[in-house]
Amino acid sequence: MQDRAALEQAGLEQERQRQENLRQTELMAAAQRETARQEQLRLEAARAEQAAKIEAARLEAERQELVRQEALRREALRQEQERAEAARLEAVRQEQAKQAQLEAQRQEQAKQAEKARQEAARLEQAKQAQLEAQRQELARQEALRQEQARQAEKARQDAARQELERTEAARQEAVKQEAARQEAARQEAARLEQAKKDQALRDKAKQEAEREERLKAIGRQLDQEAAQRDAASRSPLPTVSPLRRGWLFGRADTNADLVLYAEAMSRKIEKNMTFDMVRDLAKQRHVSPVVTIAVRADGTVEKITFTVSSGVPAIDDAVRKIVTSQGPYGVFPPSLARQYDVIEIRRTWIFDVSIRLE
């Protein structure tokens, strides 16, 4: 029952709307007719005004014509009658044309009114169809939005779960890597410590061996010098050189001036970038040479003697060049010059990252 009442109500509403549309159409037609009537009155007034103007011109022409030519009055009158007839005929023709135009306008207005009614009905149907389509589209979009929200929530939950799993796996991996790193660091520290100990033992053994070798070389040199001194003491010949000579075969001596001069000479050789002259040569296998340098009182070099050769001729030559290049080594201080004319200083030359004289 309610559905039937609703349908009847909708029918009544549609009938009321249709009657309203017809009333509006009739009102529009009446307005158009009134507009046409007003236009007709305006045209008639204009035509009457035009006719009045023509008549005034005609009367003026007649007056002038009467003044000028009385003889032509009859001809002018005839022509005026003809013109009047032509004007009447033209007025009749224009009236007929006007009535035809008004009829055409009425028919066009009726056609336009029918067309407007049909267009209004079509628009109403299109509007109802559009409203229905919009309602369906809104319903579809709402369903789609709800589905997207559900999918997004599910994706968020899955992403959160995966992120927790990745975080836990990364934490466990980090713990494992940290333990492995600490174990590797411990092993590396132990290896380095052992390598350091081994290297220290090797260095110590090497230094002991080199020290032993130097001691042996010095012993041999001392034996040779002792033998030479013994031979000289037994010889009846006088000494060839009148120069006073001093010797320093180590770093300690009771003559402090002699020790200071020897230290200054060693520092000059060690500090003046002389290692570049033997850097590449020192990479060869060699023995640390033991060198005796004889220096005169004016600081010039008298001679260079190898007590122990390096075993590499190029290294021995480089040592000679270094000693020569750094001379002169400074004059003897007065206290030292009063004692000696020449001093001989013996040092062991060591090549590692620099030149060291021991």
C-alpha cells in the first residue's frame, strides 16, 4: 500500500510539473505575442511619420510648382495620383507581407515552445539518469575506498610484522658479527703480540750477532794495531810522520774534548739527509761496516779506512762519498788542537731508516 501511494504521489507530482511547464510555455508565448504587437505598432507609427514627411514634401513641391509653373499642375496632379496609388498598393503589399511574417513568427514560436517542452523533458530525464549514475558511482567509490583501507591496513600489519622480523634478524646478525669481530680482534691482537715478541727476539738475536761481529772485528783490528805497534817498537827506524795523532775507537774516553768533537762529527753525518745516498744500496744483503775517519786540525779529512767492509763495494764507495761530502768538520777547539794534529775516529755504520753511527 505504501508503495502504491508513493507511486500515485510521484504521478501527481509529475502531472503537476507538466502543467507548470505548459503554463510557463504559454506565458512565454503571450510575452512573445505582446512583443510582436508592440513592434507592429512601432512600425505603423514609423510608417505614418514617413508618410507625413512625404506628404509635406509633396505639398511643398506642389506649392513651388504652382508658383513656378501653373501649366504643369495637371501633370503633377496626375503623377501625384499615380504615386498615391503606388503607395497604396505598396502599403497593401507590405501589410500582406507583415501578416505573413506574423504568421510565420507565430508558427515559429509554437515550434520553439514545443521544442522547449521536449528539451525540458529530455533534460529532466537526463538529470534523473545523471543523479542515479552519481549515486551508483558514489556507492562504488565508497566500496572501493573501504576495500583500499582494508588492504592498506593489512599491508601495514604485514609490513610491521616483517619489519619486526628484519629487526630481530638484524639484531641477532649484529650480535653474531660483533662476537665474531671481537674474536677476530682477540686473535689478531694475540697474533700481533706473538709477532711482536718473535720480531723482538729476532731483532735481539740480530743485534747480538752484529754486536758480536763488531766486537770480533774490533778485536781483530786491535790485535793488528798492537802487532803494528810492537813491530814499530822493535824497528830501529824513526817514525815517518811528525804529526801528533789521537784515537777514539768507542764513545767513551778520558779526553772529554775528543769525545765531544767525535759526537759533533757523527751528528753532522746523521742529520744532513745523507741516507738518500745509500737508501737503495742498503736494501742489498750487507754487513754493517766499521769505518775509521782521520780528521786534521782544520777539519779536513786525511783518510778513510774500512776496518770491516760492508761486503758491497757500492756501499763502501757511498760511505766514502758521504764522509767527503760533509767535510770539513770544523777546526779543533784550542784545548784539542794543543794535543793533536790528527784524530782518528772509528764508528760502526748502521743503515735502517737512516744512518746511525755507533
